[in-house]
Amino acid sequence: MVMNVEIISKETIKPSSPTPHHLTELKLSLLDQIAPPIFVPLIFFYHPKWDSSINHSEKSCLVKKSLSETLTRFYPLAGTLKEDFYVDCNDEGVEYFEACIAGELSEAIKKPDKKILGQFLPFEPYGKGADSGRQVLLAAQFNMFTCGGVAIGVCISHKIADGNSATRFVKAWADTASRGDNSPEAMHPSFDAVFHFPPKDISGIMPTTGITTKDNIVSRSFVFDKSSITALREKAKAISADGSSQANQPTRAEAVSAFLWKRFMVMALSKSVKAKAKVFAALHAVNLRERMVPPLPVHSFGNLSQVAIAPTTVEVEKDYHFLAAQLRNAIRGINGDYVKKLHDGDVLFVLQLCFVLVVVTPANIS
């Protein structure tokens, strides 16, 4: 499948209202500091029937206007990252591109191709970002298909937002486009992560560039229907000595992850007996907001998640229930004690986190 994507315009979108002077500097939290210098990529597709009463030009104006209004509430995203220490909330704006695509939206989503999908984004998310001369924190691309469909690609800097924050920003943007900025349901984010996780001097520890690997990374999409997931959950149940299922039934994510984890290990073992000497790890992002005491509001913005790591060696007898339990224990390990160590800035603990983040970056995973 070939799709020609032509960039037809580029501009800077600024907040609809200036940021108050007392909010012009946002310090990075410890978790922002140790976040990888990449962008969180998101693509949203809209069917050609999406408000067919207006044309592409009117849709574009609506998207830009609502983006500008949303940035007033999410003002740090329109700022500039300064030396990985703070965000200068200077209202310089975000990069905004418009593109025409010679093709049908249905073709793009029927069999997603990573290379083609990448063209719907404003830039390569794992590289250096925009070529604007400053460290942009957000960029968007409005893609118009021949059929009338639309794809909106967004890149948000991981130095200021985790996946939860990125998706909540996009939801707020969508709500503004549909209801208006003055809607009583409009979300107002909280930028107080730095008070929960004060910054530390970690210069020289974390990487300062994005992923630069040139290796060919193969991606595949697998679809698990409801019945398949139910069957996997049953297989992943731990069995007690009397033959009954234990109370801890794995979640859907744990069951599917354990299945994929097992298949990767079997595949590695089939290719080389040396795989027996390797350690295979499964990683899961864990939202810290709900694990804080007291829990943080869902609209808390920033990097407020951590990676749970479950390691194991290749052994055929380690079946799904064992791997699912390993995952569950790793996720549960990110508890109140874990959060307290982060909050207190335990030096050894932070160094271990930095090491893990460097090792497990996609460029270093084989």
C-alpha cells in the first residue's frame, strides 16, 4: 500500500490567552527528569461522516481554534524546555502542520503500516523533534484524506507528559472542539508533580538524545477477541494444591501479556539453545496517581507513572499462570513504599531507576 502525504502548510498555534506572569516557569519533577527524551505519538482517525456538513477548511479552523483555547489551560505545552530543568511557559506556541493524503482512510486503518502511519505524525517521535530551533513540547498534524476522512497526529514530549497526560490533553482538546472552552465540563489540569517528586541533580546519568538505532524494527498487530481473552485468563489462573483456582484471577492485560511473553521465550529458545542463559523481562507502565497516599486527581499532569519489570529465565515448565503471577507481583510492587522512596529522592533507588530506563529503551532491546 502506497499513500502520498503532502504537507501543504505549517504554522505556530499559540494559546488564546497569555499565561499569567506567576506561571511562566514550571520546574520539572524527578520523574520528568528521568523520562526519556522522546515524544509520545498519538494518531486519531475520524470517519468521512464526521460532521459532513462542513468542509475540510472549516474543520481545520475548528481544530486550530480549539487547540489554541485548550493551550490556555495546558499552557506549559506551548512553552520551551530549558536544559532539562524547567519549562519556560513563554507562549511561543506549538507546531501545527496540514497535509493532504492521496488515499482512503479505510485503507490506512484496515492494515496499519508503521511507515505510512509515521507520515501522519508531525515528525519522528523517537528523534530530536521539530526543526524549529527550540525544544518544542507539542506538535500536531491535520491530515485530510481524499474520501473526506481526517487523521490527527500528535507528538507530546515525554519530558513533560506520560501517556495518561497525553491522552487527557487530547480529550480536553476534543471536548473544547465539541462543547467550547467555557463548558462547565472543561478539564483544568494540575501541574504540581514537582511538589510530590522534587527534582535531583542527575546530570551525566540520563541520555540527552532520542533513540538513534538504525536497526530494522518489525511490528505486528494481533487482535484478541473477547472469547480468546477469556480463555487466556482461565489458562493463566493459578491452581492451588487441592486443584481449585486461587482467588487472584489475572486481569485481561496480565493474561495477554503473559501469553505473548511466553511465546517470545519459546521463539527465542527455538532459534538458539543459548537463550536458556538469557533473562527475559516483561514491562508494564503503572499509573502512580491512584497509588499515592492520598491519591492524586486524575487530571494531574506530568510524568506520574513508572515501569513495573518482571524478569524470568527461559524454562518451558514456567507456564502462563506463573508468568501472569510474576507480572501481577511486579505491578503490585509499585506500592506506597515505592512511591515514598521516589518522593524522598532515595539516591540509590533513583540511580537504579535511571539504569533501568537506559537499559530498557527500545534501542537497547533485542
